[in-house]
Amino acid sequence: MFDLSIQEATLIQRKTEEIKKKLDEEFIKYSPSDNTIHITVSISRNIKEVEVSENVKINSIISILNEVLSKVRYIFEIKRAEMLQEELKK
């Protein structure tokens, strides 16, 4: 177990929130090969925009959203860990 002081724990929590805000400003754009759906998601896993062609059924978007969010979740965890590690070295 870690033996952190309240100050250290508070610092880590604050840095984690700052990192999340930074990653909320980085985006991934995704489109399947048929270009019927365009999705923009922030690295912090917030869906920013979904554009759909008229002929696309709403249910077909769900699997694509899940795929995109899964990829972004992975990227988020790695970037957050790297950024937090850098901040804690300072």
C-alpha cells in the first residue's frame, strides 16, 4: 500500500483533474469506411459530435460508438498515466 499524506493525495487528485481537462480538449475523429457516420470524441471519453447520413438507422451507431469509446478509453488511460507521472516528477 501507499503511504500518502493528505497533501500528497490532494495534489494527485488535483493533477488528475487538470490532466482530464487537458485531455478533454484533444479529439479523435472516426468514420467507418463507407463514411455514413462521423464521430468526434475527446480523449477523456466525451462524445462531442455525431453526424449521420439520412439512410443510417440509429441502432447501427451504437456498435460504432462502443468501438470508438473502447479505443479512446485505452488512449485516455495511457495518456493520463504518462501525464500524471510527468507532473509528479516536478
